[in-house]
Amino acid sequence: MINFRNSNLHLSKHRGHRNQKYLTWLRGKNCVVSGKKAECAHHIRLGTNGGTSIKPSDYFCIPLLNEFHTTGSSALHIIGEETFLKLFGLSPKNLFITFLKEYLSENYDVLYMPGNKSPEEDISELISIIESKITRVAKSATKKASKPKMQGAPKVSITESNYYQIAKKLKNDRDKALRKQLKENSKDSTAPKKQFKGNEFYEKAKEEKRLKDREFRKKNKELAAKYKKEQSGKNKSLFKENEESKY
């Protein structure tokens, strides 16, 4: 009978090992139950993870068909790992040693010859040899460099635009002309100053100013819209050039 909870098992110290290359290779082997090409690799937890729920080492896996892993009536995840191993007479430690030796031979041309050691010692030594062949890259070195934020076209205040300056000068000139006209009209008027508000010339000039102010606002709005449209076009062009420069 297989003693799964042997106190001499010290495999839990290896539970942190992750080797995707080994798992991929293992899935290409034959199922340990049927002998057919495997479809998955199952992590053996019994006796390998120190009784914790942490996933054991990737080196403690066996290749299986999905039928014996999850879908069949005798699947490992249906009847339980311990029952499954007993039912098919599988020795996890011997399987680990077999596949680890084969992996070393096929991938690194290393022929491992077990000595007078316990299975746990053989497994530990095999794992150490495989790990020594792997070049680990620090996570900080593989971290992608953050892309610099794209700097769009510098924002230009509307008060700095040529359109605004032209419109402002136009308004000032018109206001100056209206003030001059009002001043001249007031000189020609015989009405007392206190009745200036109801003066015909004043009312006429006031109406003219109102109409011209309306015309100015309309013109200024058109100029601002035209400026905004041109700025938008420039920004799109700069964005496109910036994107193309990345490639």
C-alpha cells in the first residue's frame, strides 16, 4: 500500500517552483493511465504541498487524458486524488522521477543516474539540476517601459490669436467712430443736456451702435469658430504625425 502521508516526505519545500516549459513538455507525453497522448497535466497535491491549499510545484505533475482528469466516471477530480492513485496503482514519487529524468535528458542532454538515495532526495536533486539550467529574469527588468504621454499642440489663448486681435481692433475703431459721431451730434443739438437721452440724434446713434454691436458679435463669433476649426485641424495633424513617428 502506498503511504501518501509518510513523514519523510519533504516535497512541500518545492511548491514555489513554476516552469511553464516543463508543463508544456509534460502535456506532450502519454497519459499515465491509458498510455494515449495526454491532454493535460495535473498537479499532485497529496504529500507535496505541506497540507496547505497552495498549488504544489510544477514538477509534481502527471500527464492525463481529460477523461481521467475531470470528465470520466473515474476522473481524479470526481473520486479524489488519493482514491484515484490507489485505483490505478500509481506511485507519484516514481512518476516524478521518471518524467524529471526524461526531461533533463531530452532538453539538456543530462543523464541522471539515481544512487543509494531516497526518492525524495532524487526528486530534490533533479529539480535542483533543472532549476540551475534556467535563467530567471528579474520582474523589474521585464517590466514594460511606460509610454510617454503624447503632448498635443500647445494650447493658445483665444486672446492671443490673430482673429481675436483683428476683431478687437475692429470693435475699438467702430466704438471710436460712434463716440465721435455722438459728440458731433450733441454739439448740433439745441436741446438741453438733461434731455439728451430723448434726443433724435442720440437715439439714432444709439440704434446704429446697437446694430453695429450685433454685427460685431456675429462677426466675432464667426472668427472664433473659424479659429477653433483651424486649431482642431492642426491638433489632428500633430497627433497623426506623433502616432506615425512611433513606428
